[in-house]
Amino acid sequence: MPKLKKDWWKITGGLLVAYSLIAGLSIHVPQLPIIYESIRNLFYHVSMWFTMTTMMATAFIFSIKYLRQPLAKTDTAAVQAAAVGLFFGFLGIVTGMMWANFTWGKPWTNDPQLNGAATAILVYLAYFVLRSSIDDQEKKARVSAVYNIFAFVLMLVFIGIMPRLAEHSIHPGKSGNPALGVKGLDPTMRLVFYPAVLGWIMIAFWIWKIRIRIKTIHQKIAEL
């Protein structure tokens, strides 16, 4: 029982994801123009971006904590959060390309939303390249913490602000394609979408904690 109480959020996350995967493919969805049945991808594609943003926000917070109080465990937490966030970002890109290929006839187009997402991914890839280029551990942690803070701000600009300032976008919910706006998410879809987002975020934090433990073990072995 103590183990069950401790891991309740992991079990809940797994159940929510399983529910969203099954319900997302079986519930009735509105037949909206352009996207039709592919709207089901909303449960998976958008969930990936919410999860990525949550993990990058976690990396942002731990980077600030590191600059205030430099501790190896804080640096590890920031790095692993960014790694998990980047993984879900890639999943967001892949599921988005699949959706685009169905609705637009090609997996990628010159759209502000897509280009912003790709740029945000590149910003975080550069973060890991930067870390690998610095040998001194303290300098690596300090420089990458500063970069991580700026990276999070840039990500918000690229995926949250710039696409909304663009004059035209064919991305669902944007100008030029209103097929999936606020009204497109009917009550039935909300019953799947919100649990999906919450479940994937819980799974992401579970993966994050596992990666921290693995990294900590490797560090202790290296110190022997």
C-alpha cells in the first residue's frame, strides 16, 4: 500500500494515456471541413506540445534554481527535463507532419506555426550541442543554465507569439483555416483531450525522474 500511495500519479498517468488512446479512436467526432476524421489526431498531436512546453518550463525553473544555488542535482534536473521535453517535441513534429500530409497533401508547408515549432526544436538541439562543447563541468552547467532560460523565452516567442502575429496561416485554428477553433472542441472531445494532456504530462515527469536517477547513478560510478 505505501508503494501504491507513492506511485499513484504514475498509475493515473498511465491510465489516462490508455484511456485517451482508446477513446480517441472510438468516440464520435464532429465532421469539420478540411480535417474531418483526422481531428482525432488532436488528442495526440496537441498533447505532445503541451507536454513539451511543461517539461521546458520545468527545465527553465531548475536552470534559475541552479544560477541561484549551483548544485549538480539541480543541473541534472534541468538537463533531463529539457531532454524529455525535446523528445515530446519531436513526437509533436512527427504527429503534426502526419496530420498535415492528410489535410494539406504534404507533410510540411511554409506556415508560421510549423516553422516556429521547428525553430524551437532547433534552439533546444543547440542547447545540447553547447553542453557537449564545454569540458569544465561547472562552466558547462552555468552557461547551459543561462542558455536554457533564454531558450524557453524564445520557444514561447516562436510557437506562441509569432504565429499569432502572422497575417496568414493554414494551421487549424489560425487565420485562413478556422476549421478547428474553440467551437471545434465539442464537449465529447474535451472529455478525451484534457485527460490526454494530463496523462502525457504525468508520463513525461515519470520519464524525467527515471532519467535523473540513471544520470545520478552514472555520476556516482564516475566518482569511484
